[in-house]
Amino acid sequence: MEGQTDPHKEAIDAATDLSMLRLFETYLEGCPQLILQLYVFLERGQANLNAVIMISCCAISWSTLDYQVSLRKSLPDKNLIGGLCPKLTYLFYKLFTLLSWALSVVLLLFMDV
């Protein structure tokens, strides 16, 4: 029994690892892009960037939610995030946290030191 592993557990662990890699990729590509988009938007006031900024924020937040759901599936002592309401709550929490963080970084860029 010691040498046998559960293939279901291995598949869940592999999915969690892939989700973590997607999370790294999203943060490494999406956050600098989001900060640059916010800077251009606030500097020039172009209204056509609103949709692009929201898409970037939603992509980063969705990747974080996906990793959190996968991580909770792989850990036996954690409760699963089930249902639509808890997932939407976590998604909006991450969305607003990320947006406030990015806005504060961009506003610091505007300060003349």
C-alpha cells in the first residue's frame, strides 16, 4: 500500500501545479501591463483604454481565483470553494484589491520627487 498512489490525487496535484504556473505567468505579464495601461490612461485620458484595463484586472483576478480553487482541492484539510456566490465574492475581492494596488503604484509614478 505504501508504493501505491492515488491517480485521482496525482491529477489534482498536477492541475494545481499548472494553475500555479498560470498564476505566475499572469502576474508577471499582466501586472506590468496593467500599470502601464493605467499610467497611459491617467496621463492622456484616453477613454478607449477602460475596457482593456478591466480585462487585464479580470484576467489577473480570475487566475488568482482559479489557483485558489485548485489549491483547496489538493489540500485535504481545506474546505472547497463551492457555489457561485463564494467564487464571485473572492473574484471581486481580488479584483478590487489588485485595482487599488495598481492605482496606488501609478499615482506614485505621477508624484514629482
